[in-house]
Amino acid sequence: MKNFGLKFAALLLACVLWFIVSGPRREQKLQRVATASLSLVGLPSDVVITTDVRSSVAVRVEGRVSALRSLASQNLEASADLSKITGTGDVVITLRPKNINVPEDIEVLDIVPNKVRFSIEKLGQSSVSIRPFLDGDPPEGYLVGQPVAEPDRALIEGPMSHVLKLTEVATERIIMTGRTATFVQNTPVVSDDPLVRIVRPLTTQVTVPVLAEVGPAPTDTSGTTGTPPVEPTTTTDKPDDQ
């Protein structure tokens, strides 16, 4: 029975360590549904997605209580690699458990929806005219002439079908309210189509002529008309022949 106390203490310490280490293994496994943001990566540079793509998917996972508790504070992401896509048109991507970034001790059971559908199209470029966008009117008595943009053309890029439909892009609003003289303004060039971007120039210099309105010719206030008066004529009666 020599050193019995030490042996008992060592045995007790081993039991405690085993209990602590094996604790996670003895935890009950639960399931929960989490939301994972959807990220599409590796899209070839010569194509563009032309339809709306969902921003997230629902993921059903299973794991120990402690692991699921820590998962609640993490941002899950579902990542799909598009680098091997060839051609254009409708595309269907299947999401698998390996596409979800979860810790090793958590298992992905299901993804809803597990298929992502969208359309892609070839990128194209075109040169189009720039239209100054005038907003409002100057005060009464002033006229606006033809605005001139310099440069007056822009290079645009976007899905080929969208680019071919555009013949012009516009500047941001140029406010005309209160303008009484010709002015020059540097204004950003914008596209109304969210899938078409301006390559260059990003701004243009717009000259807007504002002139005083020319009124009618002044009237004669003397009370006479512009036609000279007609001299009166008189006649003399001749005596009747006797």
C-alpha cells in the first residue's frame, strides 16, 4: 500500500483528463439550418452574368452542441467556381457540401436550393454619343442654346445584346434653374443600363449657351403710323360755258 495516496491521485487526475477530453465526443449531436451567402468566383473575363442570381442558400448542418453554437457567430459562404464555363446562354450550377465553408466537425446534410440558374453573355464594346442632360429652365426672359459636350463620344462595355441597343449615353443632371449666362461644367457620364458601364471618358466638359431673349421691335409712340400721310387734293370748279 506504499504510495497509495499518490497512485490514487494520479488515477483521479487521469479520469478527470479523460472526462474533459472525451466531453465533446459525448455531446449530443443536433441539426440546424443556417444561411450561407452565395459567391460565384472565377467567371471568365470575356463574359458577364445577365440575369439575377440569388444571394444566399439555406444549409442544413449537423454537429455537436458546442460546435453549432460557435457556428452561429460565423459567416457561412457557399462558393461556386465558374472558371470552367465555356460558351454562353443558360447555366446551371450544382452546389455540393464541399462548396460550403464549415468547420471539420460539422457535417453539411442538405443545401436548398442546391442548383443555381443564370444566363451569361459575351461582353462587347461600342462608341456612342454623349447627350448633355439639362434639367429645369432658366428664368423668364432667357433662352437655352444647343449644349455641346467635349468629348462628345463615349466607349461603353456590357452584354453584347445591350450594347447594340444603345445609341447614346447621358451626362448626370445639369441644373438650369437660375442660369442667366453661358456656362461650362464638367459632368460625369452615366449609363441608364445597370449592365452597361462607361469605359471612357468618365466625365465630359459641357458648354451650355444661355442668352437673353430678344424682344419685338420697339413701337412708335408718337401716335402716327409708319405710312406717310397722304396729301389732300383739291379741285376747282370751272364756270359753265355760256
